[in-house]
Amino acid sequence: MRQRKAVHNTLIMQVPDLERLVTLAMPFGKYKGRLIADLPGHYLNWFAREGFPPGEIGRLLALMQEMDHNGLRSLLDPLRKRG
């Protein structure tokens, strides 16, 4: 049996990225039009299993999945209240 190597991606949370999570709508798919910050965990986990899309949207989806997985969604609350 082949052993799988663990791959660790480092996601760095920066304020502009966090602001994008609460302002950018999902541009495609089942949840098109919903804010990235409001996507359900099971959908984010699906991307984590199947692969995130390239570019900014993939990076933001990966960040949101990590936040959701680690119970950090509440960090976005102050940013939501700004607008």
C-alpha cells in the first residue's frame, strides 16, 4: 500500500481577504450569488476534497473553509457590521 504524504498549505489571513469574504458573492454553482462568508460548511468541504478553483475565488474559498473548519466564522462579524 502506498503511503500518502501530508501536504500542508499555509493560508495567511489578511484584512483585505477577510473583507472580501463578506462582500464577494459566489460567482457560480449551486450557491451563486451568496456571499462567500455565508456558504455552508458542507459545500466548502466539498471543494476541499475535490479541489478549489484557480485564482482569487479558490484562495478565498480555501480560506473560508479553514475558518469554518476551525470554528472561526465569528471573526467576520465585525467586518459585516462595518457596511
